[in-house]
Amino acid sequence: IFTLGPTWEPLAPASVLGLEGPCWVSPEPDGGLVVSEEFGDVWLFGSACQPLGSLGTLRGHTFGRPAGVCSDSEGSVIVADEQRRQVTLFPRAGTPICLLSEGLKRPLAVACSPQGHLVVGDAGDNHIKVYQYLGSWPDDRHW
């Protein structure tokens, strides 16, 4: 883990242990981290790098092959699942919500833009797909 500044300096602790094949990492607004494991789960870590649990266990969700992860400004986690060909939102409280499944071939990367867009990197058709939120957030999600 590194701190921003004129030089990259490791922070203590220097690593997060116990992961199996960590692939994608995203910071959370509260200073924590979200980490996806290849062929595994998605783990949440607090601002002191302490494990908070996995989304699979905490939310009873089964991933195919979680890939890209990101957090929105409210701290909800968004996961691209390459094998299941979908993008799922995990709100801070409540059940997971499938945001996207149609038109995805191999979603690998996700990002939230400050303008309210969801950006998905789809390696199956070599496209970057940008979605605009439409609807009344958070109860009725439509992208």
C-alpha cells in the first residue's frame, strides 16, 4: 500500500495477507479497499487494512469469476463478473442488484465517473461501454 506524494512510500502494514489470486483493487470513500480474487470472491478491507469479510459470505452471493471492482461515492461496491457476464451492485445495506447483463460478453473492468456514469471494459467485444443512470436512485436502478 502506498501514500500519494512526491515519492511513493509504503504504508504500514506493507501488504494485505491471506488473499488467493488478487486481481483488481479499488479504494473506498472511507479509506478502505475492495479486492477481487481470481476465481474467488470479493473482499472488503477497512481503512487500517483489516479484513471486514467477503461479499460472497456477507451477502450470500456466488461469483463466477469476479474481475473489476469499484466503489461509488456512497460506498456501494460494483463488481464485474466475467464468467456470469454481469455487473452487480452491492449497496452498503440490502441485497445485491444486477445492474447489467444484456450486451456483455466478458466484462473485466468497471469504474464510476464523477458525472454519474458507469464505465465497463468488455474484453469480449473489445469495447468500453458507458452507461448513464436513469431512474430514481437507490430504490429503482436502471442503467
